[in-house]
Amino acid sequence: MTQHAQLRIETGLEIYFCEPQSPWQRGSNENTNGLLRQYFPKGTDLSQHCADELSAVANALNTCPRKTLGWQTPAEDLDRLLKQDMVVGVATTG
């Protein structure tokens, strides 16, 4: 996030950095770490796993429904957001 200021200017997004040693400020990150540890224990050298193995884990996590997303999968929610943005950004004629 070295270019966070530029990202904020270009997108208008609010940028937030959690404080060190404050896991309660990183809820979804901590949850994702827990889910990843089901596949890779803490300290695992991911370079020892092939791209297909890593892709399979990513697919498993992205297709797992989440309570915080109204029981949609992350992939479904991202798809919904992308389609919503496309509809909002469509120009009208006339």
C-alpha cells in the first residue's frame, strides 16, 4: 500500500490502516487466516505447493458461503458488485 495516497485520489476510496497488535481491527483478515490454516498450518512455506494446489484452495474459499455476505459466496458477492457498478455507470441516451 505504498501508493495508498494515489489510490485514494484516483478512486475516492477511504484508506484505513489497522494498528499493530490489534487483531480485532482486522476481522475478515483474521477469519481468512483461520480458514487458510485449515489447509496450510502457520509457518507453511507456500513455495512448496504448486500453483494448482494454491488455486484449489483459493477456489474452495471463494466458493464457500459467508454469514457476513448474507450467505453468498465471495465470488457471488464480487460478481454482484461488478454488475451493479456496470448498471450504475451506463450512460443514457435521449
